Amino acid sequence: MDKNFIIETLKKQLADYRPGVETANIGKVLRIGDGITAISGLSQVMASEMLEFITSEGSVYGVALNLEENQVGAMVLGDFKGIKEGDLVKSTGKVLSFPVGKELLGRVVDPLGNPLDDLGPLSLKELALYPIERKAPGVISREPVSAPLHTGIKAIDSTIPIGRGQRELIIGDRQIGKTALAIDIILNQLQDTRYKSPICIYVAIGQKSSKVARIVEELKSRGAMENTIVVLASASDSAPLWYIAPFAGCAIGEYFMDKGQDALVIYDDLSKHAWSYRQASLLLRRPPGREAYPGDIFYLHSRLLERAAKLNKANGGGSLTALPIIETQLSDISAYIPTNVISITDGQIYLDSELFYQGIKPALSVGLSVSRVGSSAQTKAMKKVASRLRLELAQYRELQAFVQFASELDEATRKRIDRGQRLAEILKQPQYSPIPFEKQVCLIYAGVNGYLDQLPVARIREFEEKFFQYLNDRKEEMLSKIRDSGDLSEEIKKELKSAVEFQIHALNERNKS
Amino acid sequence: MKITPFQYAIFLYQITLKTPDVKKKVNDFLGILAKNNDLGKINEIMREFEAYEKKQRGAEDVEIISARPAGPALKRQVFGLLKDGGKPEIKETADPDLIGGLTMIIGDTMIDGSLRRKLRELKKVLS
């Protein structure tokens, strides 16, 4: 290589290098334990400013939380075992930020932006730094939710539709399919071709690493990982890392929203996040309130979820949809954190353990679940079939207690129960099999119009399989018409009707022979 | 009400300020600490007291850290720089990790002019 070339490149690189004298506000560690420190000095430090702990084993970063008369309370992000009493602490004048960019797609990172997978280091030059705590977009820059975010789950897309920019809570007991639901939603995003697929961000807070590894494997094998970013604060990480993980995930989402893209962020789960904040707050000696949570626990979640938004055209038109997850204890949704987050979000998807044990999966309770803004984003086609579905299901629920005396009931009531049973049956869905919304529309159309009443409940599943197969093979054109127009015109309805009738007929014939 | 070490330190400073019998006052003070069950805070109180007393005198802690023990010429130069700013209480330490240059800590401000920091910055620019 040419020697002059090397010199020229070096010169170019060193153009911005101006070594000077650096002045910093410093302090000394007074006490440290459980990731929380008390620091003396630091008279100029600001709240939530990033601090640098200079230890004998290199630098560790932290955040100033409590500014008291003579000391500063801070949490340490990362390994705090190397920090000793008397160690120097430098204020940095910056708020904690997270490196964000396209390069993160397909990666698993920790809440500080360090990669946890084996795909090599992230090149920081390609990444922008986004502050972890940022003010949510204001009223002027927002617009109402207008585009649907199809989840691929029949029960959700029909009865509790989610729009882009919405915040929808997923709530339920442990081991009931909350995470499974979230993963299915991520898997569906590549199928939905009418709108641009959103970037999915899965934030695992205090989750087992083995569970996250399994999820990543699943996403990879189904090709969804290239559209997904996983932020992991595992069960063995310290509470401060759990605490910042959702904010880091939100910062990634905001980056894509600012670029005019759609993003979907899943916080799994916010009850663990509340625990970590409770731990840090109690160690900082903040006064405990209800259930020993600090007084600002509501604000903690509301400021996080408020950052989900649909921006208007002038601001790029991007959106950030948030799906927080809350784990309840013994189905108690009136505990402190569940009620808080229910009131913050635009609706909730309630997973009922009783339904789960009856074998209804997803165990979604249509009665207790709501979506407060999503219906305005629902496609016309779905609206046409789903409004009747909701009504029929509600009537069925009222009559459910009488199911065992079905033979003694009058004709009309029995019919209503029959219809309800079949509709409940078509809303069942196995894991990892999201269904595109146009197919959902066709199936629900068959259900609410009574075509399935002629089939025994046990054969609904078989009908669904055959019907979808038939639609795929023969009616591709009709499907794409529904998909592209998002509407169910009279002409399509006629075609759909004949398709359903044909399929039912074929199934009955096969049964006879 | 809980009394913080800082409050104790101010209290101790005030009672010992203009008294001929410091020993008795300190004894009384320890009695109060014992009565309040706060003897465990004595180390923190002493640290706060030291800092508070210095502040009242208008003195400021200055620590000069250099790579090699500072020679007399350097010392004179630094003292000359500091003599206008109150009453500095200078402490010198040598830290070979600095490689070269000088780092000063005045109160809770650090002025880092060390070669180590400059090299680190250079590394950042080149990477």
C-alpha cells in the first residue's frame, strides 16, 4: 500500500481530534449494595443523568435517581461488583441513550445495546443514539388510529381489533399463552401485505434465557426474525437492567416511528418491570405505598406507554404500537399494577385460566376484553362479519348456563346455543398458526350466516382446514380482492357464499360415503 | 424524627465553635449520640463534619495527581495558579496509570489533562 495514502487517511480521521483538558463534576462512592449506590459530591448532577463509575476494572455506567441534600442516589447498570467505596464517579452531562438503527434487525441485544447473540459486534457508526427517556409526542403531532394491525388471531382481529399506534394490554395468569399470543402476532406481521409490515421489538424483562432462546429459534425458523429485534434483560441480570429494558425497546421503536415506519413493541412483562422498580426504589429508601410499590409507579408505566403513538403526515406518518403484558396472580385483575396498566392502555386482551383448562385456546375471554380505539381501524370486510359475531357470542354467553338442558329448551333458544357453540369453535386456533385476515373474514362469514349449523361441532375444525385449503387452491383471486380492497362487496359475497356452500356439500358427501 | 449525619455534623460544629472546653462538648455530643442510638453513624458524621468545617473556613481540597511525583518547579507553578482562589489544601499523589500530564481535583470538579485520557480519545476517533 502507498505510504502517502496511509498518511492521508490517518490525517482525515484525525481531523476532528482536538485533545484538550476535560472538566467534569465528580463524586465518591459512599455506599454500594444490590445495584444501588450513594455518592457524595456531584453537586452539579441532574436527575436521570448518566454517571460513569471509574473502578479498578474499567468503567461502569449508572443513572442518578435521587438528588438529596448531601448525597446522590444512583443505580448501577451492569456489573456492580467491581465498584468499591471511595471510587470516583464522573457525571457525563448526558442522559442515558441507546444505539438504534436498521442494523439491529434480527439481533438480540441487552438493554444497554450490547449484542447477546453470536453475530458479532454492532458498528456504532451506523447507529443513532436515542435517549432512553424521552417526552412522548404531543397532541399536535398525533392523529387518530386509522390502519389496522392484524394479529392473525381470529378472536382478536374480529372482536377486539388493534390499530397501529394503539396500546393494548395482554393480561392473564402464568402459563396461559400470553407470550404465545405475542409471538403469533409477530409471526403474522410478514403475512399482512396490504400495509407495510411493522418492525417488531420484543422486550423480555426478567425472562428465563432458555425461554427467550426458544422464541428466537422459533422466529428464525419461520423467517420472522429478520423483521424483529429482541431486547433481553434476563432473570439473572440486575434489577436496574430490568428497569431500563422497556425504555430501551421503546427507543428502538421511536427510531423507526420517526423514520415514518410502523413499529410494534411488546413488553413481556410489565409486572416484573414494576417489581424491579419497587426493588430499586426501596433500596433508595423512597417511601413505599400500596403493595410496597413507590408512589410514582403509575407514572412509570404511563410515561412509557404514552410514547406509543400514530404520527400525522406532517411528522412522517409513522406509528408505534405497544402491547404490554401483565401477569396476574390467581386471575386477580383488581390488584394494583393490573388496574394501573388497564387504565393506561386503550383496551385489554384478557386470557382466562378457566377457558384455558376447558381447552379453548387462545383462552381469550371475549366478555372481559375490549379495544377502545381499534374498531375505527378495522377493515370494512371484517366489520361487516364481526359485528354480528360479537352479538351472537354475547347472546350465547347469556344462555351458556342452560346448555345442559338443551333438549328442554324452545326451538329459538336451542338454535342460538347451537350457533354460539359453533362460533366459539371457529375462534379456537393452535399456536404458531396466524391466519391472514381475508381468510378469517371468509370463515366468520360462514359462521355468522349459519352455514356451519348443519355440521356437528366436532367437525368444524375439519371444515376450517378443508375450506382454507380450497380457498388457497381455487379462490386465490377472491382472497386477493378482499385483501386489496379491505371490503366485502356484493359480488364477492356471492362468490364467497357459493364457495362455502360447495365446501359444506363436499364435506357432507364425504361423510356419507 | 431521624437526624441525618449532616445535621449532627452541623450541630457538632456549632457547639464546639466558641468554647474553651472542647473535650466536654464532644463528650456531651457522644452522650446524645448514644441516647439516640446513633453511635453507628459516627464515621459518616466525622466525614460530614470535616467537609462542613472546611467549607466554613473557606478552604478547598485540592488533589494533584501526576504520573511521576511532582518536582519542585511544577509545584511552584501550580501553587501560583491556586493562590487567588481561597485557601487550598493541597494533596499530591502519583499515579503511573496517567502516563503523562496532570489531573487536578478541586472540591467536586475534576480537571483531567492526562495523557491517558487523550490517548483514549484518540482511540475512539480511530476506531
